[in-house]
Amino acid sequence: MYYATVAITVGIFMMLTMGLNIITGYTGQVSLGHAAFFGIGAYTSALLSVKAGVPFWFALPLAGLITAAIGAILGAISTRLHDDSLAITTIGINFVVVSVFQYTQFFGGALGIGGIRYPSVFGHTLTKPEYLLVVVLCILLGIWFDRRLVRSWLGLALRAVGQNEEAAQSLGVPSARFKIAAFAIGTAYAGVAGSLYAHFMTFINARDFGFPTSISIISMAVFGGLGTLRGAILGSLALGLAPEVFRPLVNYRNLMYGALLVLMMRFQPSGLIGDGSFIWESRQRVTLRLYKPKAVSGGEK
Amino acid sequence: MAETHDILVIEHVSKQFYGVQALRDVSLRVGRAMIFGIVGPNGAGKTTLFNIVSGAYPPTSGFVIFEGKDITQLPAAETARLGIARTFQIVHSFRNMTVLDNVIVGCGHRVYGKVSRLASEYKTYEIRGKSMALLQMVGLAEHADTLAGKLPIAQQRRMEVARALALDPKLLLLDEPCAGLTYGETESLMDLVYKVRETGVTVVMVEHNMGVIMNLCDEVAVLDFGVKIAQGSPHEIAIDPRVIEAYLGKEA
Ligand SMILES: Nc1ncnc2c1ncn2[C@@H]1O[C@H](COP(=O)(O)OP(=O)(O)OP(=O)(O)O)[C@@H](O)[C@H]1O
Ligand SMILES: [Mg+2]
């Protein structure tokens, strides 16, 4: 059971990191408030479940959609901001969202929301390993969507905006609209993650979605390699598991994430396995050496 | 009348940045399918003029007319779709994309406005073919799969030209395309500009290299401190006393 709990938590952070990677990695919009959308998804799903009796299976996609809609609105506000001011604004959004949850009676106030129903199928309440399966399916769906996105015109435009907005505009990309799209997609991932979290914990509190959680998510994305799906997956796995593997570190989690963030920025800004990182470049050199003879003979035909 | 065939008309354009008057009442006309040069000392306002024509920002006053249409207030993404392409004085590559993908971004100008087509795959046989042909034209075909940021600056400049041409532009703005290039690279870039014009594209280029201007341009305008001080054929410009003064400074 313990392993299932750890795996579910890591899986939820993987969803969050994949979403942030679309906003910050592909589209270059630094968001230091991603946990706000995690929270919006969790509260949406919790309220749907507790107040309206909506079953998990409907609350989950609804949480994704509603979070995406709110993400798009906040994204629209953010399109007028750049780099530093965007980063600071997203931190502000995170604090505002947490406060709204914390001080509004409708959202349960300081006590949060309890009694969220654990999902069930035909009267059978899911066991933890079964819940893990649901999380894994969501991740697989997220990976599939990401792969499709990267191969699509939409994904190409997002990456163009992220790497050089002025050049993208000069080539016909209306960058503001694409930034909003990136926020909508990335926050949809966060909304689904929030729903998974709420129904797994069955009790949520605004503090779970504060700024430190945002820092954890961005640390995972940066550690693995911002701008690549493999980086998001590896980063969330590594940083999600590390505190469990090294139990004594659990209380220093934030310190560890912060320190890693600083070290990565200094020594490997492309992350552990991002494009341009030491490991990824070496791997490519090796593959190149292995396949070169073939490629040459193919080219001569 | 030649005037009705002008592809680009700039009328009384001024641009003020806080305290700096970057352009002051500049008017000029560019005829179809010509190579038009813009010269002037550093800080004369050449890049500012390109930014206004391409829609990076609007002028403080004045008008920009492209093919008879007022485009003064249109943002860059829309002027691009109308057929105005540009390169940048400081290279603006999508560094972590392949050279091929850089060019393909330009091929998408008809897609970005259509939500229904955004989900489809971009690397189709047709798009790849078009982009590879452009890379062939600028001599970068063998680097198609290299990350753009890994190319030397001279090759990134050529990539920017290929990328701009992917828009199927009617007007191409080149901001100092030969800066930092060796003699051989400059020669081949001049050939490229010639080839582009042969396909019917109008070229406006900012260039400091007078050899390039003399060889390539049909007409040249000279800017100095935001004011157009002369316009004419390259040979007229080269002997114009106001131009010589602007470049060499007033003697005595
Ligand atoms: N975004 C801006 N904000 C403030 N001032 C600007 C801006 N862009 C240009 N300027 C100023 O406007 C003037 C014209 O600049 P511009 O870049 O157009 O010159 P240029 O002719 O292209 O020069 P160069 O040959 O050095 O490229 C300069 O004094 C410059 O400092
Ligand atoms: Mg300039």
C-alpha cells in the first residue's frame, strides 16, 4: 500500500510537470504559480463531488476543462507581460488563489474540504493499486497528447513563440493567442492532477497548493530538462522519489529542491537529459557513431 | 504611371522612443521587383523603419501602404500573412529547433489562423519538400537536421532568408544580411538576393557594405539621424555631397 501511495503521488506530480513543460518548456512562459491550477482542479473536483454528487469519472474531465478555462483567462492577462514580470505575476496568482480558497466559506475556509468520495466502479470502491492504474492511464493519455502536440502545427507554433517570439510573429504566428492556448493546455493537465489528488486524499486544504508546491513542480521540470517530455518525466520521477528513498531528507524537501534548482541553473541549464545537456549530447554522439556507416551508404544510392 | 505600381509606400513616418526621435517625417516609395537599398550611419533609424513596415510596432505618426492597403497599424503576424517577410540584424533563430523546422514555421502562415488545421501534423511530404527546396536554394540542405543554434552565424543568416521565403512573400526586408560575413560568404549571399529578385520578390535591404549596395541595388535611400537625406541610383548616392558629409562628418 505504501508503494502505491508513493507511486500515485509521483504520478500526480508527473502530470503537473508535463503541463508546466508545455507552458514554460515549449512556449517559454515562466510560470511560478502552477500549483494554483493544481488547486483549482482539486477544488473543482471536490466541490463537484461533495456539493453536487458528481461521480469521480465525470468530475475528473470537468476539473480539467474548468481549470483550462480559468488558465486561459489568466493566460490572457499574462500575454501582456514578459519574463520577470510574468514570473512575479504568476507567483502573485498563486497567493491570490490560495487566499481565496482559505478565506472563502464556499471553499471550506481554513478547514478545507473533506468527505470527497474515493472513486468506485459499479459499487466497488477502487483499491489503491487500482487507483494507481487510473493515474497511470491519465499519464499515458497526457503523454499521447504531448506527442501529438509536438508533431502538430500548434506545437510547432508554441515552440517558435517560446524560442523567439519576435521571429515567430514575423513568420505569421499571432503569439498572444498561442500563449493563451499553451496556458489552457498546460493548466488542463494541472486540473486533472488536482482532481486525482482530491479524490485520492479525500480531504484537501488550500495549503497543499501554495507557492512551495509550485517550486517543487518547476524544480522537477528544470531538473529533468525544460522543453522536453522525457525531461518532465525523469525530473518528476527523480525528485518525486528522492525524498522517499532518502527518508531523512523528507523534512528538507524544499531546501533540496531549491538547492538543486540553483545547481542546475549554474551547471546544467538544459537539465539532466534536456536538449543540449551533457548526458543527452553524449548519447547522441554515441548513436551517431553507431549509425554513421549505414547513413553514408544509404546516402550514396 | 510608375507610382501606381509601387509595392510599398511610406508616407511621413515619424517614430519617437521616449526622448529619442528615431525617424522624422520619412517618405519613400519602393517599386515592384526591385532591389532597394537603405544606408546610413549607426543609429540612423534603418532598423526602426523595418520594424514599422513589418508591424513590430506602429509609427508615432505617418502611414505605411503595402500594395495599396493601409497596414500602418497591423501587427507583425498579419503583415507576414499579407506577404511581408524579414530577417533580423541580430539573428533570431529558433535555437533548439532543427534548421528544417525553422523553415517550416514560415510555411505555416496559412494555418495559424485556422483552428481546425492546427491539430494536423506539420511535417507532411509536401511541406518538407517545399522547405528542403528553400534550404537547397540557400545552400543549407545538408544541415536540415542540425539544431539551428549550432550553426555558425553566417549560416543562420542564410537560414533566416530561407525561413522568410517560406512565407511566399512579395516583399522581403533584409537587415544587414552581410554583416560579419567573409568575402566569399558575402558573394554567395549577393547571388542569393539576386535569385530571390528573379522570382519576382521585391527586396529592401539595409547594408553598410557599399560594394554590395553598388552591385545589387536599383535604388538607394540614405537616412541620417532619422531623416531621409538623399535618394537615387547607387552612383548618384555615392557622389552626393550630403551623403559623403553624413558618413565622413563635416570637414572644416
Ligand atoms: N526600442 C527602442 N527604444 C528606445 N530607443 C530605440 C529603440 N529602438 C531604437 N532606438 C533608438 O533609435 C535610434 C535608431 O535606431 P535604429 O536601430 O533604427 O538604428 P539603425 O540605423 O538600425 O542603426 P545600426 O546601423 O546601428 O543598426 C537609435 O538612437 C536607437 O538608440
Ligand atoms: Mg539597425
